Amino acid sequence: MSFWKKMAEFKIVRKAVYALVGIVSYPGLMIVNKLKIRGTEHIENLPTRNVLFVSNHQTYFADVITFLHIFCAVKWRKKNRLGVPYYLLNPFTRVYYVAAEETMKATWISRIFTLAGALTVRRTWNKDNTQTRRGLDPSDTRKIQRALGKSWVITFPQGTTKPFAPGRKGTAYIIKLMKPVVIPVVIQGFWRAFDKKGLKMKKKGVSLSVTFKEPLVINYDAEAEVILAQVMDAIEQSKTFMMQGAHHWKSEAV
């Protein structure tokens, strides 16, 4: 285990990182832009472990940072709002998020974000985003499995910020293996407000939204392709939603 991953296991370290990142990021979410939150009633009474959040992906870090803000606010019994961020005094830290290993090793800032609970995994597709697969890496599977065994995990099935990219079967395999509570999340507006990394402001006054949906009712014995299709539909990244929102993905691709 690397130094960064060892440090992330200390709760006091993770709380300090949450507080620092939270203070820096709060104005961009709530003052410069306007964050709207829906569906926190679906996460208020979840079990403390084996919960998997599946979401579409628009930036490397702003998405996850926003989720952590919301989880902390819900811990302090706030509903569909952040309000004054006094929740950073005692943040919710029982959560991990899946991130590409090369992304988290790229800069010192990304290494610091590793301390917030990153589960670094090796990509299972080519950089040109073709459909060539190398298969699930067993060590990455075990890593996510161990995290689910003690906490919540956030994952982005598409593994890329490109809208309507195909989902990766690895998410479905994890669901079949661990049988977690699966919470779909749909985010909007982040690609307009932030750069690809999610660390620099690109536009002000953007309406950001995060919607938590009801837990999915899943047949864990179904084929991985069936489960993945259900997940992609729930996070509104399936072909059905692509055809409904063609104006969105064309604009985002520019």
C-alpha cells in the first residue's frame, strides 16, 4: 500500500482533507454557481456498508467533491440543501470513490484528493476509448469489494466524462458479486461550470443539479449485460436518453 493510501485510512487525515477541500470548493458550488439537490430522502437511512452510488460523470473531481458535500450535509440532517457548511466541522468520511490510477497520480493536487478515499483502478479500455477490453483486474475487484464491505462506494460506470459513452461491465460484475444497495445519481451542469478536471471555473452563474434516485430493484442473478443496461438507464446515459437529449451531447462535445 502506497503512502497516500495508508494516510487515507486515518480518519483524522481524511476529515482534515474534507474540511480543506470543502471550504475551498463551497463558493464555486453555492455562491458563484447555484447547486440544486434532489432526493436526499433516498440516502438518509441507508445501511452503513455495501451501498454503491452509480452516477454519470462530467468532471474528474467536482462531481465527487459535490457528493461528499451532500453526504456530510445529510449526516447533519439537512434535506436537499447544503446551507452554511458547518457540517465540515465533523464530516461524513465513510465513503470511497473509484478513480483511474493514472488520473490520481498525475499531480500533487490529485494525490491529495487520494486522501479523501480514492480507490484507484487500472483502466480496462484503450485511451482512444475503443471497445477493446482487457477484462476485470482481480486486484481492483478485491479493492472495491473490501471498500463495500465496510462503507459506501461511488463509481462512474462510464469511466469517462464523455456523455453517453458505453458503460463498463466491471460495475455490473461488482453488483453481481457484492449484491449492494444501488443508488443511481444524475448530475447536470458541471461540464458547463468547470473545466474537465473540475478544479477551475469555466463559467459563472450555472445551475448545477444532483438528483439521487430510489434504490434500484435488481435481479442479481441476471446477466451482467442486463444489470449494466438497467444501471445506464437509471443514470440517464442509455441510448434512449441520448436520442431524447441530442442537443445536450452535441453541445458538450464542442
